[in-house]
Amino acid sequence: MSLKYITKRLLYMATTLLGVSIITFVILRVIPGNPIVMMLPPQATQQDILELKAQYGLDKPIPVQYVIWLKSVARGDFGVSIHMKQDVMELVMERLPATLELVSGATAIALILGIFIGTLSVMKKGTYVDKLGSLVAVLGLSIPDFLWGLLFILFLGVFWQVLPVSGRIASTYTIETLTGFFLVDSLIKLDFRGFSSALLHMILPAFSLALPLTAIVIRVIKSSLLEVVKEDYILLARVKGLSERVVVFIHALRNALIPTTTIVGVQFGFLMGGTVLVEIIYSWPGLGKLAVTAIITRDLPLIQGVVLVLAFIFVMVNLVVDLLYTFMNPKIRYG
Amino acid sequence: MIEVYREERERFQKVKRFLSNGKVLFGGVVLLLLIFTAITAPYIAPHDPNEQDITATKTPPFWMEGGDTNHVLGTDSLGRDVFSRILYGSRVAMFVAVVGTFFAGLIGVILALLAGYYRGAVDNIISRFVDIWISFPPILLSIVLMAVLGTGLTNVALAIILVDWTRFCRVIRGEVFNIRERDFILAAKAEALGNFRIIVKEVFPNIIPLLLVLVTLEMGIAIIVEAILSFVGLSVEASIPAWGQMIALGRLYIHQAWWIMVFPMMCIIMSVLGLNLLGDGLREVLDPRLKVMGMK
């Protein structure tokens, strides 16, 4: 992995983000429903509208607006939310940990479940265990996360009220935020009741997001395990008299994890921007919910901020996955 | 005469091969059922989907206590017949699935053929654009687009096209890359056939199996996206019954009347499941290579 390759990738990433920001900017400028008019009382005069427009820099031509915006973004200033009258970056940073915590939880669940079911299916190939695994994979892929969410709410929140279905933590708790990750914060404070409340609140939304991803992990694990077990070194391990369990878990699985890491990494990037519906359904105060509020209230600076941050995370995750892949698989050398 | 007979026989065997695959059979039946209800909804629906009966709101399905065979699947919070709304809802689902998928596929395939065949600068430009486009979170992009375009059935299809053409473009470009290296393309070039003719007559027919699989998957995705947009209130007009809208409404009454939400949910799940299995099955039948690789 050469320095040249990394530099090339970083440049590539920068131009991608530039492209994303330009497209967002243009799309948002043709949006009907003037945010300025929506902010003012109905009796406001034309003069008031013009003044406020000038205050937000919306009176200039689009390319000029873009350059001004880009300059402030370069200084780390994403502007002020029109609707919430708060710094955009501050708002985003407030919500980011909630989404990150949820997506990390979902990814962890998907990895554990997926690797377990996938490996078991290969070991018990052709039996009912294998068939059950395939069924889980097909259902996981066919039912989108928000429908899983609604099903969970119906069965585990309404019919049998076993798990909380709204918010990040019981309203009786207040967690002093240090990192913004409730699970981490409560542990630091040794607040175990707060920790368990936060954990219980996370189960259903995290599982809703995790099941489609689990299906993907099962498929990847299965297909790559079936590939790997044909290789010579697995045969050698078998000839050495190692038990089937050791062969599959230690030798074969280790290699199957390379494609799994790649795919889960990419999916993590997608999930960060795909929590919208699950956050709405579970009243989870994360970025997705913030984004939808911003879009509905036509909050241009806020939409731009959220979209750019999510795109940044997406390309960043992809870069890390690529580098990791090259690192784990020395057969591949990039120029 | 014998030639004709053999052709007939081969065609028959091909059909048999498709039908002997359980996934293709199941998915095909689901798809046919969807098309059938979408076309015949006005004739088979027992009620007008928008007819309100405030004396009979939240009537449970007929087999439950207080149920009524007049409303087999019960009524919603405004007393509208859930079964009739579901039948009509299939029209929205089919419209976005067919129109959205067709044009997303059209744009994606054309760009993929150009990028994969000409390579070099053409490929660079198209691929860069695709990379930028997929860096947008797709759900957010579709919601933003709906905010820009305004609600309505055609706009939902348009949003799906604008978001999802990249799916076709990415996958098919790779396939075109491989096909272009094959002997028959080189042979066609040696015969000095024009590029356009080679693309249409030689390359395109070879991507059809892959395209079919992508089409079935995309139809499922389009149905889901419509439901998502309905859920945030940015899909079709309120006067048009759609599954996503019914789910969003039913969620508000989840404690009193689960059936308002559950039946349209089942419809979405069954449709997407059917289309996914159809895609899976088609892949198995059309591309035996994958079976050997253990990707079953």
C-alpha cells in the first residue's frame, strides 16, 4: 500500500464530496416553498423578505452562493439552521452519536447472527438447519427495515409489551452526556440502571436495521466458505486430522472474513444514511429524523449540512474498507 | 420439418426448466397476481376505496368478534374498506414498479453500455458521476427529490428513476467490460461492423439475463421506496389509495385496530418476497455457472 495510492484515494474522495455538495446545492435551490417566506409572519412586507434573504445570502446568484458557502465550510462553518436558529454543525454533532450508536449496534448484531447462521448452514449443508438459514436470508432481504420495525412494535410493544418502543432511554433517566453514546456514558458513570434502560431501548430498532444486513452476511459467509473449503490448505488441515469444527471455524472462516468485512463496511456506510424510517418509527433522536425535519421545513443550511456529513461518512467508510482489504489481502497491489 | 420440431422441443424444454424452479414459479405467480389485481381492481373491489362510513369505523376483519362479511378485512379509521383499498393500492405499486424500473433500467443500461464499450474517457466520466451519485444516502435523496418535485404518482416514479438508475449502471458496466473481451466481439470488429451495431446486436443480447434479474429486484425496491415516501407523507395524493399510506395511517391506530396496518404490510412483504425469489430463481436458471460456484 503506497503513499501514492492513499493520496490518490484522498483526492478522489475530495472530488466526490465536492460533486455531492454541488448537486445538493443545485437541487435545493429549485425546491419550491420559500423558507424565508415561511419564517416570516403573514403581514411581512416585500422589504422584510428581501432583508431576510440578504441576511442568509439567498439574494445572490446560485454560483456565488455556492462559493460563499464552500468558503465557510472550509473554515468549518456550516451556517445556522433557518428553522431551529442553531449552528448546523452543533445540531449535527448532537444527533450523530445517537445514529452512530444505533448503526454500530445493528452491525454488531448482524455480524454475530450472520456469521453464526452462515457457518452453521455450511457445516450442516443440506439439512433443515441449512434450509432454515436460507429462509432467514430470504426473509431478511425481502422485508425492509421499517417493516421489521413495525412488526416488532406490533408484537413486542403492543400485543406483548415486553420491550420499549420509543426513544433512547426511559424518560425517568437523565444521562449526562460526555460522548453522546448513552451506553458508553452510563458505563463511565457506573450507572448500570441507566445502561440497561438504554440497552433495552436499543434492542428493537437495532434488530430492525440488523435483519436485512444479517441476510447479506449469511449469503457472503456461505458462498465464501463454500469456495474456501475447496482450497488445498483446508484439505491439508483435514488430512492432518483436525476436527471439522476446527477446520471450519479456525481455518476456513478466517478467510471468509475478508469479503465479509468488505461488504459489512460498505453496508455500514449505507446504513448511516438509511436509518431515517427506523428513527421516525422509534422516535430515535438521530440524524435521519433531523434530516427529514429539515427537508419538510425547507431548512436549506441544515439539509446541506446533514447530507454532506452523511456523504463524508459514506466515502470515508469506503476508503477505510478499501485500505483494510488491501492490507488483509496482500495478493492485491494497487499502483 | 424436423428442424421446426426440434425448435419446438427446445422451447418446450426451456419453459419446463423455468417452471421446474420453485422460486421462479412462486415469484411468477405473485407477479401475475399483482398484475391481475392492478388491472381488474375496479371490477373486483367490493367497495369504492374512498367511500367512508363513519358508522362503521375500525370494524375488525370478518372472522373476529364484531366483524362483518361486508368488510372482509375490516375498515380503517374513516370506515373505508381495507380489502378494496388494498386491491386499488396494487395499482400504485405496479405503476411505480413498472415505470420506475423501466426508465431507471433504460438510463442505467445505456450509460453502462457506453462506459463498458468505449472505456477510457467516456467510462471515467460516467463512473465518476455514478460514484458521486451513490454517495448520497438514497432514502434521503428520494425524500429531497419529492420535496422538490412535489407529491404525485408520476413524481414518485421519477424520484425512483433518478435515485436507482445507478444500480443498473454499476452492475451492467462490469458485465459489458467482460463481454467486450470475448471473441465474438473481436470477430464483429474484424468484420468492420459499426460500433452502434456491435453494441445493439452483439453486446446487448448478452446482458439480457443479468438485466432480467436486476429488473425483478428493482421492482421490489420500487415498491418499498413508494411505501417509504408514503410514510413520510411525500408520495401520491391522499385521494389515491396506496399501501404505504395505509401503513402510515394504521400505525396511528396500532393499539386499537392492527388490521389497518397489517394487511397492506403483508401485501408489500409478499410482493417483494415474490419478486426477489423470481430474481433469484432466474439467476439460477439463466446462469448455471453460479450454481457450480455454490452461490445457490
